[in-house]
Amino acid sequence: MSKHNVGAVACHFDIDGEFAGAAAHGSGHINDSYCITFRQASMPVRYILQRINHNIFKNPIAVMENIQRVTSHLATKVSGEPDRSRLVLTLIPAREGQAWHVDEDGNYWRMYRLIENARSYDAVESTGQAFQAAKAFGRFQKLLVDLPAPRLHDTIKDFHHTPKRFIALEQAIARDVTGRAILAKREIEVAFTHQSISSVLADANLPECITHNDTKFNNVMLDDRTGEGLCVIDLDTVMPGLALHDFGDIVRTATSPAKEDELDLSKVTMQFSMFEALVRGYLTSADFLTKAEKQHLVFSGKLITFEQGVRFLTDYLQGDAYYKVSRNEHNLDRCRTQFKLLESIEQQEERMDRLLESIEQPY
């Protein structure tokens, strides 16, 4: 299953009982995740064990300090709510006393209690799911508005700084270390055609807040029985940012029925009904937004879709150094789906603007 002895690693965390097994878990591109089972009083209890990819997250301790502060704050905020243990991720401390374990090879590990009777989905199946996911992300941001100082660490500097992402693309094209630029000629042309939108949010003087920064649809756990958006997961990139970066990314990942690496681009489209559900769900909980933020809601989906396409394209040109790939053109295929979705968003942008105007937005 892995070059890592996950059973031995799991036993370094403060869990009673006997290790009973492990299996690969999830579909993330960055970290290695496992569902771990311990037998406690003859009953199986499950946890999520993750190896932090320290090639991406250069300071794993900073990542974990952010997660500790955020989960602790969220747990306090929901302490009076029913089912509160399923609304926030619960870190299991290591036996050494920290919230993480470092193995003999220098790998950083963490463990969470598994949220039972809930799951995440790689693709949206209904407008109800879209509504619930957007509502959950908005609520996540709202609950962190009053997170006490100091400022959270920047776990990846300039993560959603689109102008700098574009500069990185230009550098990758110029260096062309893998000789792939000729294979991505069309995608490079699309990127340069849209370069002017890169700085719109960066120049809009929007307020900083605590954001998730990776609001893919599959980073929300939905209750198996009610379908309610329960818990926001994958907190590695929780740090200061713009609220609209989060909304834009949920638009990017929840409006198209196609997979992120879909080869048949005819399947890639921005479904307006899904966008409407996202807007209504997000505004249900994100009542802290300013007038300027609401005015840029539609644009944020366009921008983050473009930015992610640029990131996939850059990684492809750099030899797939960041995202996990399973084929030579995997990142280029991912880029193509983003740019096709961008095209679909642009075709419906005026209609999206009209929808937002029609929704009552008290300032």
C-alpha cells in the first residue's frame, strides 16, 4: 500500500486499543491519506492518518499550528450545537505531546478522528449538494472572523496571488525545462489572452480574512442521512486571504459535471443551476461580506478557474513537480478542462451577474 509503515506510525498517536488495519483514503493530489482502524473494547474505531507533503508545505509545523488554532476556535464556536463533534475536525495528539509525529525519515504525520456517517464527493450530484457545500464554506469563514491574534502563518506564500502565478507561468515557458511548451501552444495562447484579468481582485482593495484557500467540492463532508454540509476538511492551506478566493474555487469545482482531468471536453460546462445554488448557499451564511466583495462574486469564479488552469499549465511545463500525475499529459489535461470551463463561464457571465442582482443583498 505504501513505502511507509502506517501501522507503526499510527501507534505513535494517543489512541487506546489495538491497531487493526489501514487502507488508502481519498483522492487528494498532495498528501498521503489512510483510514486507520483501531479495535477498542471489541469495537472498531476509525481515524484518518495523513503524511504531510513537506515538498509542498515547506514548514509543516506552521501548517499544524494553524490547524490547531483553527480547529480549537471552531470547536469553541460550535460547542453548544447538537452533533458538535461532527462539525469540526478533531486532531488526535501524538504520544510525544504535540499535534503531529515526525518519523525516523523526517516525515510529518497527523491524525484526525474520522467523521462517521458522512462523506465527501468528487463530483456534485445535485443543486442541493451545491447549496450545502457553499453554505458550509461560508459558515467556516464566518466562524473564523473573530479568530484572535496573532495572524495565521502563510503556509504557502502568495497561494492565490494570480499575478504572481502568471509570472511563474511566463518563467516556466521561457525555461521550458521539459521541452513541452510546443505541446501546450494553444493553452499558452489562452493564458496570455486572459492575462489582463489576473490583477482584478488583487487590485480591488478587498478585506483580508481567514480563508480555506482550497474549497474544492470534495473538501466538505455531507451527512449521509440529511445531506447537510457538516464539516470543512483539508485545512493545510487555511490562512489569511480573500473570501472571494474561496467562493471562486467552489464555483470552479462544483458547477461542472466533468472531472478535473476529463479528456472529453464536451462534458465540461458551467451549469447555471449549480451556480445559482452556490450563490444562494454561500450568501445564506457569509453575511459578513462587504458590498465590494458581493460585487465581485461572479468574477471570482472566472478568476480562480483561470488561475487553476495557469497552475496546472505551469506544473506541466516544469515537469509535474507539484501535483501528483498518472500519465505524461495529466496536468495538461487538467489545464484544458479549466480553460474550457473558463470559456463556459464567460459565455454565461451576464446571466450570472443578473442573478446576483436579483438576489436581495442587504448591506
